Amino acid sequence: MSMTDPIADMLTRMRNAIRVRHESVEVPFSKVKAAVLDVLQREGYIEDYRMIEEAGGPQPMVRVYLKYSRVGESVIQQIRRVSKPGLRVYRNVADLEPVLRGIGIAVVSTSKGVFSDRECRRERVGGEVLCTVW
């Protein structure tokens, strides 16, 4: 079965796991998804992610360890796909505004790699806005 938007599938799996307070969630592996997860880990929205060796399926899987506060509230309050296959959203560095006045982040795919909006402003590079998180 082919999937139209694998990044949206990963975000939906994470959103659903957070709603039912799962400790981790498994998603199919791709390099772009791993880069998005790396940004989320650097920015403190997830604990960790690891390749699953024992998955015997046709595609390797990644286990994402979700992050919760001490009272059990998820660090990720909202995770939303911005650029979609039917409507790509590109921003240059001047148009990348902070998400919720700096409380959240935008994950941006650039020519130098996948960065948060803060890293894009530091590197002075724009690109495709994949998702926003707060």
C-alpha cells in the first residue's frame, strides 16, 4: 500500500499516542522522518528515537519515545502538518516568523538539511515548512 504523505502519517501516529498517553510509538523509517525526529529531540519535544532491529517487516521501523512533564502532561501540545503534497509551503528566512511568538517551533527542510525555524534564522536559510510544534 502506498502512502501519499508519510510525514503526516508519522505526526498523526505521534498525536494519537500522546492522546492515550503511550510512552512510545513506532513509525516506518525514512531519512526525512529521522531528520524531523532529530530536530524534535534537539528542541526538547521528544525524549529519544531508535531504530527497531527486531521488526521483521518489509520496512525498518523507528520507535519514538514521547516526553511528558512530571504531572503527566505531554510536552507536545499541538503538532500540525503545514506543507502538504497538494500545497507545498516555502518560506525564505525573512518570512520565517516564530511560532506562537517563540513558544513553538517550525520544522523546515532546507538545502543544508532539516532545521528548526530558530536554526534557519541563525544559518540564514529558508526552505519548505514541514510542520509546526508547540
